[in-house]
Amino acid sequence: MVELQVVLPDESATMPPERLVELAIAAEDLGYGTAWLPDHLLPPGEFGPTYGGVYEPLVTIGYLAARTSRIRFGTSVLVLPMRSPYVVAKQAATLHRLSGERVVLGIGAGWAKAEFAAVGAVFEERGRRTDESLGIIRDLFAGRDRGGVFEPKLRAPLPLMIGGTTVPALRRAARYGDEWQGLNLDGAGFAAAVSRLRSFGDRPIKVGTRLDWSDGDPEPVVAMAHELVDAGAETVAVSFGDESSALDRMTRFRKLFTVG
């Protein structure tokens, strides 16, 4: 059965933190299985007004997990080559333990060249650094020796989700991922991406994608969600726009998809 998921709207620098908690609790009560949080460290120039208000996602997951009990929380996606894989692994494993094993670590290589420059990371090396970092994180989660003691040890699997539809991203998902998430695909595009992903390996991986319903009528988005499920999507995550309308849209979509 498909798992419906929600992308929480934390891009607004003026949104009260308690509003984000309310949306997470509502998503849990409505039956959404996972709530995703985006990631930007230092978006410059034209990206600043759009993405500058994003909370640090792993810190935010800790805050929201403490106020909920069932829903999973994940990053969609954490830009891994901007960070130390050892710190990320430690943060994620700690969150997983403290939340009752409700964390998904969603990883991407990043796309904003100017943001890489702003934080002193090399954009052209992002693919290699992402792969190397995923290997380190996989080793730490599996208890393999990386030169020291890694705690807390995982008591239950902590899924790695790989995001993206480029060939390197699909190859990365096949090699390292437990889950894969595409973005703004129709049914045919989704099926083609999954076929390419599976051509890179036969590891079991849960596949899904993200949709956007930030304006307009819900019916086309609900129809697209059904089209994606028919194409094999096991998860469908929806971004419902800014916090002023997110709760209403989240509620309406859940009802319409259920009866549709």
C-alpha cells in the first residue's frame, strides 16, 4: 500500500516554531507516514529570499520528534558534500535513538553552485564527495571499523534515502539507498527513472517521488498521485505550499486521495 508523505513548509523566516509543530502533529493525525524537511546552509543571491529561512533540518527533526510519537521524519534532501559524514552519521544515529527509530536520512549531492562557493565547498567535487561520504556513513551504521568507537549503535535500521533523477543520483541510489525519491515526475517519467535505477543493481529499494500542490485545484495533483501509484510508486510526498494554507491543503488532499 502506498505511503502518503508531507513536505513541511519551513522556508518562512517569520513562521512561529509552534506552527511547524502544529503541522507535524496534524500530518501524524491525518495518517501521513513521513514528514520531510528541506536543507540549505547559506543560499546566496537570488536564492536567499526563497531558501534563506530554512531551519537546519536535523535540529528541527529533534524538535518535532519530541512532540510526536508515530510519524517518521526525514531530510529531503540533506546536501551531504557540504558536511562532515562523521558528524552527520552521529547526528542521525542520535536522533534515531531519541525519536524511537523514526528518522530517514535523505541525501543529495546539491545543485546550487553559488551556495557551494559561499560555504567554501567545491561544486565540481560534489559527486565524488557524496559517494565517499555515503560509504563512510554506511560503514558507521553497520558497525564497521572507521578508526574509533561510533555510538549510539543502531538498534533498528536507519534508512538512507537518495534523492534525484540524474544518472549519477540513480546509480548512487542503487548502490547506497534504502529508499529513492524523485521530483515532479509523471507516471511515465517515474517508471523510466525506476527502470534505470534498477539497471544499476538488484538491492531492494523503496521508490517514490515528490509532488507540489501550492496553488490551484487539488484534482490534477490527486490524479497525478494515482498515476504515480499505478506506475509503481510506493511513496508519494506532497509539498502543500506555505504555512498559511498547508494545513487545509494537507487535510483536503488526504481525504480526496483516500476516496479517489
